Amino acid sequence: MDERLVFAHNPKWGNGIFALSPWCIEERTVVVKMPKSHCLTTRTVSSPELQDLLEHPDFDPVTALTIAYIYECLLDRGSGWYGYLSCMSLPDVPRLWADEEKAWLKGTEVEDQTFDMDVSVQS
């Protein structure tokens, strides 16, 4: 790890930490090297059966990684990735809100534009 990095924690962000540097680091400078086994990928997902399934050529890499991520999230504390995943949060978008929260937008212009959008990706 580059000695110019400083790690900090902001309690408002939950368990996450961040790295910053008070010095200018030149572009393309490697500041951290990490073994691939420490990265959540389709090859490191907890389930060997799921690893095999996600290697199938019908899965594009983004879809496969998304499935691995969802699987590990569903394991909650049973996941070897729990510490890492607990640092992440869902984006705060109305589509993901509880019904009670969605009701706050009732009668506003935003209500009509928020929940009926087609968010599918066209290929």
C-alpha cells in the first residue's frame, strides 16, 4: 500500500472507510495491490455451484457479477463477504422506497415521473 494514503472513517456512512492523500499522486501510480481472492467476483462467490453456473457463456460479465453480489447479500452474516458488503448501501431512489415513503410524493409532479418509468435496458 502506498505510504501517501491516509484512511478515514465517517460514521455517517456506516461501516465504510475511505482513502485519501494530502499529496499529489501522479496519474497511473499504483497505490494499492490486492490479491484477486480478496475481490468479490464470479470466481470467488461462496457457492461452488453458483461459480460453475456463472461461468456459462450465456451470462454476460455484469449480469453474472450482479447475481454473485445478490447471492452474497442474501447470505447476510453467513457470507464471507459480509464485512465488505455491509459497507455498501442501496441508492436512495424512490423506486426502492417503502410504500409509506412513496406516499410522501402523492399528489406531486414527481409521483407521476418516478414509478412508471421504463428502466429496462435495450440491447
